[in-house]
Amino acid sequence: MQRPGTRRSLFTRSSLTRRSLLTQSSLTRRSLLTQSSLTRRSLLTQSSLTRRSWIKILNTSALALAAQRAWSQEASSAKDNPVFSSDVKVVNVLASVRTKSGDIVANLTKDDFILTEDGRPQTIKYFSRETNLPLILGLLVDTSGSQRNVLEEEGTASYRFIDKVLREDLDKTFLAHFDFDTELLQDLTSSKDKLRAALENMEVPGMGNRRRGGYGGGGGGRGGGRGQNAGGGGTTLYDAVYLAADEVMRKQQGRKAVVLLTDGVDHGSQTTMNTAIEQAQRADTLIYSIMFEGEEGGGSMFGPFGPIPVGGGENGYKVLQKMSRETGGGFFEVSRKMSIDAIYKRIEEELRSQYSIGYSPDRPPAGGGFRAISLKARRKELVVQARQGYYPVEP
């Protein structure tokens, strides 16, 4: 590259010097020519050096600018979608820590944790307290006949919980219920009034109020979905969890949790318990289970057209404990010693005191199979609650 102004200035000076030298009579022609030649060489050399200097400066500036742009793009990409190497994205783990007596511990650092994946030690690269990040919350309420005596209490307590937890300018909540099918009563919203109205519309199925099931799209009460019942089942618990994870939570970013109010007994789902848990894990969703003891007792259940005899089935306690444990949520049982309001207070405390731990796995996400995560505290007296694994997304 050349700087035209510099060349023009230098050659003008050269021309003026030659004219001045030719008018001097005290010098010989050879001397004049020699001096003129030397002057021209000196000036041309100076011009050449000047041009080279400018070229070097401009090239250096161009390289610096290119490097700065590349760094900015990389930094922006890392901020929005962290990638370290081999297209392995950061795995995020939300964790709550309590003492053995049940008190929340909120003052730990990343050095207080031990993290492994499939038994291999991992380095914690990101660590923060997640008190201000948006919360995506789902309420899944069992409205089968076994819950008819506690449904009003569930609805009232659920609204009190939403009223305390939901920040209308930041968080969103949806409400679904399940019995012989699964129905979305209210899509994701920040409106407490809409959620209150949806909770008031919950009812136990019976003659004349058979509903359509599923989660299609749009507002509440939508039809068409995995939860539709074709054979007269009564409590589509697994379908409800699957649909909440697959059709709502999977599409959202941020902290995600589902509160499940049920006795843990499933009748009539098209999916299995393990498939429902897997879908929640794939959607990075915690499941908090609140168990209300139902009235089924393994003998009969209340269907849309009256009592239906049933066999044993999965133990409700074990089902809910497994769902919560493997997704990183918590299991609670309503009893005389612990009311539903007290349980909701503990869940609220956990959601507002979570640690966010991020790491880049030391192996690429080949195969897409389940990877077990173990997160423990170095202090033996502390109990860490976090999901037990994840399914990597292949690039």
C-alpha cells in the first residue's frame, strides 16, 4: 500500500532541491549532478522507507483488527452458547445443599464440590448462585377419583405457592391436570390471575364432564396429544410428565422445574415411568413430587363412570421418589407433621438457593447414551441434591 500524500510531498522537495543546486555558480556541473543524485537517492530512499513504514503499520493494524473481530465473535459465541472443544457443550447441573438436619446451605464455593461423570473426575468451570435467573415452573395435578377429597386443598395451596414464588416480570408457570387423560389448563404465563382461574377450573372427572386430553398449542384446555385415553384408564401420571417435559420444558431456557401433586399411582398411560423420567432428563427439568395418599389402596379406583377394580401396580412412594431423585428434584409427603404449605415453603427455599455448576465433559458426545453424574460435597455432613445424569446432544 502507498500513501499518495507522502510521495507527492517528498518528490516536490526533490524537485526544489535540484533547481536550487543548478543555480549555484560556485559548484562544478559534476559536483552539482553528484549532489543532486545523492539528494535524489536520499530522498527516494526516505520515500521508500516511509512507504514501507506505512505499509507495515497498515498491515499490522489490519491484522490487529482481524484478530479483534475474531476474538469478539468467539467471545460472543462462548457467552451465548459455550463450546470448548470438539463441539462439546457445557453441561449445567442445578444443585441444592442441605445439612443432615434439613437446613439449606447457601455459602459454598466450587472448591467445596466433587464432580464426576461416569466415574471420571470433571473440572468445574462455571459456578454461581441462581437466585435471579428466570424460573420456568410447571404444576401437574392429579385429578383422578383417588384425589377428590384433597383437590380443593391442593388448588388453594398451589396458588399460595405461585403467589410467593412467581415474579411476574421474570418467571413463567403452566398448569396441567391428569386423570383418565392429560389436559393443559393454562399455558406458560406470568399472570397470577390466569393461573388462579385455571386452578379453580380443576375438577374430578365424572358423568357429563369428559374432557379432551393433550397439549397441542395455544391456550388452555387444548386437545390432541399423547395423553388421550382410548381404553378407560384412570391416572395418566407418566403421560403427564412426558408431555410436560417434551412439549413445554424442552423448548424453554433457564431453570426448569415441575411440581407433581399425586399419590404416585399410574393407570392408563401410554408411556412408561422410565421413559417419562428420561424425557425430563433430556429437558433438564427437575421434578418435585408432593405425595397425597390416595384412596385406591390396590382394590378399586374411581373412573369417569364410577369405581373400576384394579390390581396392584407400581408403589406410589417408590415411583415418586425415583422420579425426583433421578431428575434432581425432591420428594415430600403430606402428613400431619408436614402440611402442603410447609412442603411448598421448602420447595420455594430450594428454588431460591440453588447452585449452578457447569463443566465441559472430557469426552465428546458420541453415541448419545446416558451419562451418570455424581455431585458431592467435600464436607461429609452435607447432602447434595442434583440430577443423576444426562443425555448428551450429538453435534
